[in-house]
Amino acid sequence: MIQLADEVFASRSDPNQLDVNPDVLDHLRQIHPATVSQYDDGHGPVAWILLLPTTLELMNRFIKNEISEKELYELTPLRITYEALYLCSAMVLEEYRRKGIAKKLTLDAIKAIRLAHPIKALFVWTFSKEGLIGSEALAQILSLPLYKRIGLT
């Protein structure tokens, strides 16, 4: 799935994007175990999501292009109360798309995170039309405002 993420987001060639590797995944799980979720069909993972709980102040700086995705991750402190949730990525293998897998994974993860943190806003930096539509649907289901970073890469 890390290889798929690199193909979709080209994060290794963009220093502003978060380069997801095992250390990053471990750190995200320290923030909250539900930040990294996957769906395994019995033959291996077919869907994967990453979420990053953070502060409203960091969310606003990110949305205004004052900090990069990598800086958002690096500046997010551990062991505090988070009020914003970055919908970092959702990937589903092509043959498993349009079955609601990413939506269910994300809703379950957000529910778990909200048990510990009073999330007041969602935010995204979309790379696809599907990502934007999915983010908007999640915000509507959760009755949370959705903030969008201006401009695609």
C-alpha cells in the first residue's frame, strides 16, 4: 500500500508532501491508533486510509498554504486534545472501488478518534475528483465543516 500511495501521490518527489513510511505510520498510531486503517479481504490489504488529528491553528495554517503537509505532520504535537482532522489519504485498489470500503473505514476511524478528541472540523487537500466528493460526503454525514486547501498539486 505504501508503494501504491507513492504512485498515486508521488510523495517521494514532492518535499512538501508527507512521505509515508513505517516510522510515519508508527508516529501516527501514537497520535491515535485509528489514524491508520486498512481493509484486508483475506488475501492482503485492498484499502487504506490515513487521518491526522491536529489543532485548529495548524489546520488554518495548512489551508492557507502557510505550511506544507509534511510540516503539518511534524508540527502536530503528541498527547494533546485535537479539534481538527486532516483527511490525509484514502486508497482503494481499483477492483474494490465504489463499494463503500473507504467510506466505512474512514467513518469508523473518525468515530474512534472522536471518542477521545472533540473534532470540530475536517480538512483536505484533494488530488482527485473522487477524493473531493468523498470528503464532502463524509463532512455531510458527520455534520462537520469541511475546509479545503486551495489548489491541487
